[in-house]
Amino acid sequence: MNLIYPSNCEACGDELLGNEKIICVSCWHLMPRTMYHLQANNPVVQKFTGRIPVQFGTSMYYFNKDTRVQHVLHALKYKNKKEVGIQLGQRVGNELINSPPVKDIDLIIPIPLSKQKLRKRGYNQSDCIASGMSERLHIPIDTTSVIRRKNTQSQTTMTVGERIDNVKNAFEVIQVNALVKKHILLLDDVLTTGATLESCAKEILKLPGTRISILTLACAIE
């Protein structure tokens, strides 16, 4: 089948060789890692300082347009390549498996999509990433306790203030007992202003004894 329909790397487009799957060895090596998980007061944590209390925060890769990272995220979000998210999540899990701040996390909550967007896309890309992470870290995923109760507009061209207004009151906790006194890792694909993660975290932090950590697959270069 590979002779007729060769598999290509989702990051660079070159043909995959040997045991390579989804992303070639070269691209894994060249995708720019942040190594933020090794820095206590890293730029992800700093972004939320004064906004919400964050126990731990990190992004795995730097994001910029027309790069390998953008290509793999585009494949995950818009080309139905759910296996891309799973493999990326596995890589993230391998990276964090010995990270002390991750040891006491109780649940992974992928940022939920609205019903309309979920119906259109057919899946939540962050669920795919979470699946791979959970496999490596043995931390359960919760996709039912928090919902997105309104279909927010695309934030690509919005200012910081507009993004904050756009996602204000967008999330709701519907299973309170599942989250009380839990340390929750909020997971999203790309961090830009952090408005969406902040809005979701604020709803969770209203519950007694909850703590929030934040992880995104990539963070936009500013």
C-alpha cells in the first residue's frame, strides 16, 4: 500500500521511511521545544500571574506560522488526523513523566468545544492530545464535568480585550463533586493570550479546594 499511497510526514510533507509514523524523525528533532517544564517561573506561568493562581504551567513547542508545529496542528484540527494528537500527547507525557509538579495532578481536562463546533469538526483536538498524555502519565481524563455553554467566535484576529470578552462566562461546571479538592491540569492546543484557559479556570476555581495547572501543546511567539 505504501508503494501506491505513500505515507507522508504531517510536519514537512516528506515520505515517511522505515518505522516512522505520522511525523518523521527529522521533524521530531527540529520542532522547537520550549523546555518550559524545567523552569518554575516560565513565560506560561508569567502570562497568568495576577489573573489566576497556577500551580504549574508549560507549553511544549514554540508556535509560528508556516512551521512544522503549525502544520501538525493544522492536520490535527482540520484534516481529521486524530492520530497526530495522540502521538503528540504521548511525546508530551514522556517529557513530563519525571516532572515533580505533575506527580499530584488528579485529572486532565481538555478545554471543551461548543456543541456547534464539536458537531462540525466531529471531535475535540485537545481530547486527542489528552488521550496520548493519559496513556503515558496514567492520569485520568475528564471530558464531562466542564462544558462550553456558548459558541464563541473565532479569536484569530481579536485583540486581547476582545478575546477576554468573547470567552467571558463561556464555561460551566456541571459535575461539581467530581472536581472538588482536585488538582486539575487544563489542556489546550495553542496558547496565545490565555483568555480561554483563564475563563475556564475561573469557573473551576470557584469550587472548594481546587487547584489549576495549565499545559498547551504550543505557545505563540510574541
